[in-house]
Amino acid sequence: MDAATQRGPAQAEAQASPHSAVHTQGGLLPLPTQSSLPAITRDELLGLYRQMALIRRVEELAAKAYTQRKILGFCHLYIGQESVAVGAAVATKGDYWMAAYREHGHAMAKGTSARAVMAELYGRRDGASRGLGGSMHIFDREHDFLGGYGIVGAHVPLAAGVAFAAKYRGEGRVALCYFGDGAAHQGAFFEALCLAQLYKLPAVFICENNFYAMGTPLHRQSALADMSLRADGIGMQRDAFEGFDVELVRERVARAADYARAGNGPVMLEIVTYRHRGHSMSDPAKYRPAGELEQYKEESDPLKITLRRLTEDFGVTEAELEALQAGVEAECEDAVAFAEASPIPDPADLYRYTYAPQQTTMGVGEAAPTFTIPALRAQKEG
Amino acid sequence: MATLQIREALRRAMVEEMRRDDRIFLMGEEVGHYNGAYKVSQGMLEEFGEQRVIDTPISENGFAGLGVGAAMVGLRPIIEFMTWNFSLVAYDQVINSAAKIYQMSGGQYSAPMVFRGPNGTAENLAAQHSTSVDSLYAHFPGLKVVTYCDAADAYGLLKAALRDDGPVCFLESELTYGMKGEVPDEEHIIPLGQAKVRRAGRDLSLITWGKQVFTCEAAAKQLEADGIDVEVVDLRSLRPLDHQTLFASVAKTRRAVVVHEGHLFAGVGAEIVARLQEALFDVLEAPVLRVTSRDVPQPYASNLEKLVNPDAARVVEAVRKSLGR
């Protein structure tokens, strides 16, 4: 094993410091050393734990339904990485999110219900994307979750565009974009980061480095072990850290979001994580070195880490945890029942979503309905 | 009536729509400070500023995708490709993102935007700068593909494309940017999906679009001298396709030749021939023929280039073959 595959929980402390070193070249402002978030409370952490437990249980039930051929196609599970999306959501609930194809957990962390996710996996009418998207294309406009995408790295420019729109309209909102270590080799990824930095867009690009691009380990796909170093060549602010502890993710993503929101430009984050399952349901993940998975499950499972903190530092009781787990179980059972009962899409709707219905008027001499640039809007109104 | 160059007509469409709707911005290589590689966007930076007329690095995949993302959350980007040849490095964004987003999100997000730039052969630009991308984009449901031949249509069709609520590929031509034509002074908008009969005739229908309309009109004139009366139909929009005008013309003349710049193999002409024989097999008097760019990458030398491109002589020959005279 070389350095790339050895990076893991044992190296966490040693690696955290060079990765977290503030990059100030090129006149960039440093990242804040503390986020705008208040100190975490017992209730808040319990809530984050519940969200992680819910995501894990939904994924486990999705795996079960997949083996029963109730869920079809490709299905990529987020088990092991839950702390990333759940921690990141705290400071970015009202922002835009975009993710790749391992996105069930991101959607739920952003607010999509377990019901809507499960029904989408089942290909049903009540699914988040009405059964048209499936596992890789969960969208939820209500929660500004702008989708799951299946072309590796190709959604990163889209996220830059969302950030562009947020800046254009002066919204004060940020676009968060999640992708894996595999995506950090795609041209689209580099182009998006270059554009985002050039235009100083309010975006946070999050590389969830889980060490494997499908079956190819990091050291065989990249000469660099830390994906956030990509940002150096672009002149972008960056940060890198291990993401197994939801509290740490909460704080460090909040700092990046604060930075981008304040108009300082985008940030690239590398969050080191680990998936417990294969790339997709069809992958037994036999390429992992013996003992690696077991070590991560033992030492770096986000649920175990937070559970320990809750019981040891916040005095959460066994009874409380049992009640929490029962609630999660009930919510998941309800989600599965909901998906099973939801009707399949209406064949009459097959062509309905190919072209958006025309709503903009073609009328000669008519004004457009809205002005989106604040300065122009003010001019027009005042 | 004002006499405008096509580039001016296109600019007028963009400027009018940008004054009307501040969700529209123009983004591309050299569109701002350089005033456009072909001067289509001349003066637009001055009027709208850097916030809305945005120069990009040479990064089509990136800025085409950026446009899709901005469109998904409510802006209406104009993404200019310096030529459509360069769109091929952004093909994934146009196809996998722009065209599919409405469907794969179950109707929650769409990408109202215009991708535009010059398409097809110019002169002596050789293999990599002479591609006609018509069939590459017309293939995909979710996209509209629009083109024009003269200044009035350039103006009216681009206006409609800018108001469309989905992604539109708008195909222009380097060779005709300077061509002048009359454009009505008052605002006008030509709905997408309406073909135009440029010349009525009874013996055969020439089905074409873009600057090949002029090739067909020249051929029609030559044939007229021999008493052959052909109709010239400018499709203007490949998607949506105006079946009604297409079928009505061919039902009347009973013969057709499709003329286009894209290559023969799997070109848009093949689709039109298929649709004609499916709908009108019983009225057709002869096989529907095609005159297209020949199936070779575009050569540089002028004599070879002329052999590749459709021209009036080849159109005349095809018409005569169809008519048997």
C-alpha cells in the first residue's frame, strides 16, 4: 500500500493540519477561523444524528428492495458518508445544492422526505422526480435540491451557473456542489472552477474523497492525494479535512459558506470520507485491501463517532436513543409502504416532460414580467 | 423597413430582448470587449455592461454548463459559441444537461436558453471549422433547432428563440453575417416550427434550410429557363418540424429533393425522406433525393471544397433526375 491508500483514520490528525492550512496566495482572503454558527447543542447534535441514522436506514432498505428487484437500474449507496451531507446542511439549509449520483443522502439532508426518495427509487408517481429520474436523478425544487447527475463531473459547471444566478440577482445565497474524487479528473470540473474563481461566484465545491472512483483506488487515478490542491492552480481558496465527525463538517463547511456568501469568491473543499458499500449495488468491492473496510467501520463510522459524543459528552441516555431509533425505523417503514402504494407513472405522461410548456408570451410590444437585477429593479420601480 | 446586415438583425433581436427582460445575459468568447468574433454583439457591452455581456475563457464545456445552471434557477442565458464546431467540446452540456433536465427532474427544472453561433461551411476553413451540426442536435428530444436564411427571419426567429421556455440551438452562418436584407421597423416575432414557402412551384419541392435556401433559389431560377417550376421550402426549424407545410408542398408537387449542408449519412435529410415516404408514399412519383455535403471531412483547397458543398448545379441535376428530364 502506498500513501494514497493509507490515508485514513490513523492519519487523521497528522493530515488535518497541512490540509487546513490557509491558502493566501494570489491575494485571497483567508477562510474564517470560526464560522457564524453558534456552538452545537445537545438537541442539535441529536437531530444531526437522527438525520444520519435515517439516511443510513433508508439506504439499507433501498439495498434490500434492490435485491428484491423492486428498485432497478443503478443504485449507489451513501452508507458511511452520511456525516458529510448532514453536517454541511446546517449552515446551508436555504442555499442551492447539487450532487452527483450517490445523492439519496444529500437530498434527504437538504429536506427531501424519505417517502419522496424511496418512491423515486421505486419509480413511482409520488417520487421526488415523479419516477422519471430514479436513483441518479433525484430533484426537489421545493428544497432547492437541484439534482443528482450521472455524467461524472458534468454537473460542476451547472453549479457554477446556479452561483452565477445567485450573484446576478444579489440573493446572498450560495451554491454547494458535491462530487467525488473521480470527478476531480474531468475537464468540466476544472473549467467550472476556473469560471467560478474568475467571476468570484458564491459557490462551495465539495469533493467527497472516498478513495475509490468506482473500482479504481485513489493512487491509481491521481498523482495527488489531496484533491483540494486542484484549487491552487486555479487561485481558489481551499480547505481539506476528514469528514467522519458531523460536528467538524458542520463547522468547516459553514466557514466556507460564510466566505463565499460574503462575496469573497468560491471555495473548494476536500472532505475525506469512506463508503461502506461498493460503487453501486452491483459492485461487491473486492478491490479493497483486506481489513480496510473493517477498520473504517470500526474507527471512522460517522454514526459511531457521533453516538459516542452524544452519550459521553451530552449524557444522552439509552432510552432516548432507543426512542430515536424507533422513530427512524417507523419513518423508514412508512417510506417503503408509501413507495409500494404509490402508482406507477401514467403512460399518458410519457411525452409530458420533454419540452417545458410555453408560458412566456410571444406578444409584440409586451414587457417581461420581472426584473431580477436589484439595481435595475430599483431603477424601474423608483 | 430598414436594410440590415444579418449580424445587425441578430444584434437587434438580442438588444431588444435584453432591454425587455433583464434575466437575459450574453456569454461567450470575445462577445464583450472584442465586440464579437464576427461583430454580432458589437456595442452590446457598452449598453449592458459587464454584468450582462460576459467574456469567457476558452472553455465551452464550462460556460455552456454554467448557462444551463443559471437557466435552471430562472435566468435566460444566451450562450454564444464562436462557431458550432467548438460546441462539440460542450456537447455533453447541451445534450445531457440542457436537453434532458426538464424530463429527468420530472418537470421541476427546465433550461430556457439559447445556444447560438455560426454553423456549417464558410470558406477554406478546412476540416475542423466547417462542420454542420444540424443533425447532431436535431437528434435529441428536449432541444429545438432553428436556423434562418435572411435578415428578417434571423431577427424574428431569434426573438422567438429568446422567449422560448426551453433550450434552443440557433444556427447561424459566417458567410451570410454581412448579407443585407429588409427587416420591418416594428417588432416582429416568428413562432418556432413554421416553415416558409420561399417560392411556389408545381413540379417538385426543394426542401432546405439555412444558406442552402439561396443555392436552391439559384437552381430554381436555372430550371425556370427550361420550363421546370420548382417550389422552395425553407424549413427554418428542424425541431419542431413543420410537417404541415412540408407535407402540403410535397403532396402538391409529388416530388422532392432535400438539400442541406450536413453530411449525407444520417443527416437531417434522411429523417425528412423517411417522414415523406411514411406519409406520402402513395402520392410520390419518384424517390426523394438528397443533395448534401459529400461524406468526407471538409478539405482546405478551394477546388476540393467546391466539390464537397452542395451547389446549384448538383441541385439542378437531382431535380432533373427526379423529373426524368
